[in-house]
Amino acid sequence: MILFTRRYEPEQHKAIYFFDEEVKLGHGVKYHGVILDSKLNWKAHLDSRCQKAIVAFAQFRRVTGVTWGMTPKVVHWLYTAVI
């Protein structure tokens, strides 16, 4: 369960039970590929997308070399596609 609010400290809520188990309050959820947190800011989503781009760029750098590998035109095209 996630409570979306911009308040500094949200109000206390009653416990919610589902099949006799208490549902815990979470901090974020992924919905259609977008990470939403309880404060409705984009920090968690942007951090995950940046980390994914950094990993892809590091893998791409391992494949290319200065004197071997693909032509500069293809490297530039792949770089813009990845990042």
C-alpha cells in the first residue's frame, strides 16, 4: 500500500487488513515502467534510468576500441541510441 501525499508527515491511518494480514505501508511502486514514490517526485525514477544508462554505456565502451572495432559513424549512431 502506498499513500501519495506531499505533506511532511502524513496523518496516522488505521491498519488495513487483506485476508487477515495487515498491509504494510510502502515507499514506492513501479507502474507502467515509471517508478512512483510516496512524495510524487521523480528522484527514484531518474536514479534508476541514469543507472541503467551508465551500465549500458559501460558495456558499449568495452565493445569499441580506438584501433579496432566499428567505424566512428556506427559508434556515434550506437552511442546516441543507447544514451
